[in-house]
Amino acid sequence: MPTEKLESELHDLRLDLVRWQAVLDSAQDAIISILPDGKITLFNRSAERIFGYPAEETLGHDVSMLMPAPYSVEHADYVRRYESTGERRAIGRVRFVEARRKSGEVFPIELSVSEARVGGDVLYTGIIRDVSERHRAEARLRELQKQAQQRERLADIGAITAKIVHDLGNPIGAISMHAQRIVRALKRDENQPLHGVRDPVDRILAVIRRLDDLVKEFLSFAREQRLQRREVRLERFLTEVRSFWEPIALSKQVQLVLQLPDPPPVLNADEEKLRRVLDNLVRNAIEAIDPGPGAVHLRVQVEGERIRLTVEDNGPGLPESLEVFRLFETTKPEGTGLGLAIAKQIVAAHGGNIQIERAQPHGAIFHIDLPK
């Protein structure tokens, strides 16, 4: 090959190398390349900044030096398994994992890995973004949201306290009045048959049950919703809900219909608290139709990473002016107005949302959207 042509090609190669080096050095993300044995062959300037190592301290060393346990222990096995089976866990996708700085600090990263083959050689390249600040911002946002919820809860508890004072006055007065009737009757004739005081005793017991329900609802709302999450198989869970309410529904000429996708999804949730939400919605739907005939539909839909539970009835519907999730809003003469407020609180604790849709021409539809 003529000397001039060789020198020209070498010059072009040097220019290409300078260009690529400029790209690597100006990249905001860390770029690290390794061989199949885990030895580092490339460590750009952003990698130096993010990890705290100068490149010369990493080149030729195992990439596990940049990983905390268990990644540092599992990495070599992962590469061997990939090369023998082709099973991918990181290559070609974005993963959120942890890395370790030279100082020993463990921090969150966004990692994407690509594979390149040059001749018979394999090179793995990772692009790494330090998401520590993003995580701190998200943590601050969660804390602010929690504080806002606590302030809102304190305001609601103040409203509840006022409501308790108001609502307990009449029942306590009723208990006092009926108790005085019993005392007066016994004073007139201590030997009179007990059936003479049965009516006021029954009224006292009814009022006491009402007070007990009020206090339980107040306490439930005032408490922070602490979840005990576990795997909930929705086919079993909703079948149990339907089995419990179906006899009550049929007695009122209401059909209770369950619709599930195939295959039925699995949800990570607090089953006891989620059951409370569904029981409240199904009971309300049945009572809205009573007397029938009518139907209540329980439906499940999978929408990406979220699951939607729907309770729909074909009852008369709810007034447009009614804010159903607001404290003490109710259409029931004996209702506390806390059931749907508590349901909203439980769903929010799961990271979800509950909303109402007015059905046409009549009826109500409640949607519960929950993360898987």
C-alpha cells in the first residue's frame, strides 16, 4: 500500500478516535464497557464523576467493584447464564438498580445495557444515569403529600369531633328519656310484668347500636390506613364478595353479576381493607335498587400496570349536587356519611383512585383503579 494512502487512513482513524472520545467525554451519563469476564475496558468522564474513581483505577478491574451486594455476587453468574442460554435480564431494557461509589455510598441508578460483537469478541456497554436527586425529590414530594394528608385529616377530625358532639346529643337524650320511662314504670309497680318495659328497652338497644356504629366509623376514619399487603387473587376474592351479598340481593330481586377477564389478575393489596371498600359499594348498590328488579355488576379490567374494579347498578342514580366522597354526605336517613370517605382513604393508601360515573339513563358506576 502506498505510504501516502496509509498515512491518510491513519489520519482518518485518529480523527474518528478524537470524535468518539469527544462524544464520550461530553456525555452526561456514565458509559462503561466490559468484556465477558467482567473486566472494565471503557470508563468515561461522567463515570469518573458519578462513581468517584479515576479511569485508571477501574480499567482492567472487575465491574463488580461498582456494585453493592447482591449485584456484585450475582453479576458473573448472570453473564455466564446469558452466554449459555441467551436469557436476557438487563440487555436491551432499562432497569432501576443500585450502584456503589468509591466512598462506599450506595445510590440508585437507571441502567441500560447493550451488546456488541466485533469479530469474535463480545463487548457489553452500560449507560448509567445517577437518579439519586430524582429519588430525593420523589421522597420530598411523598413527604409533602403525607404532611398535606395529615393536615387534611386533622381538619376532618375536627369536623368529625363537631359532628360527634352534634349527633350524640339526640341519641343520648333518647336513651335518658327511655331509661326514665322504665324507672317511672317500675316505681309505680315493681311487680309489673317485664313486657311493660320491653318497648323502651328495645328503643334503648337500637339507639346504642346506632351510637356504636357511629363511633366505629369515626374511629376508622380518624386512624391512619396502615396496609398489610399480600397477593390477592381477584377471582377468589370477588367470588367471596358475591357469595356473601347474593342472598341479600336476591331477597330484594337484585341480580349480582361478576365479570372477570381471562386469566383473572392478581393484585398486591390489603385484602381486609379492600373487602371493606367492595362491601360498602355493593351494599350501597343493592340498597339503591331496593326494591327490584335490578342488577349490580362487578367487573374487572386490566389496563397496563393498573387494575380497574367496577361496581355498577341500574338504580335511580345519585343527585348531581351530591359530593359522594365528602364527609357526612349521604342519601340514607340512618347513614353516617363516612362510608365512601373511608373507602376513598383506603384506596388512596393503596396508591389508587376511586371515582363515580353517572350512568345513563340512570344508575351509578364506581371505578376503583389500583396499581398491580
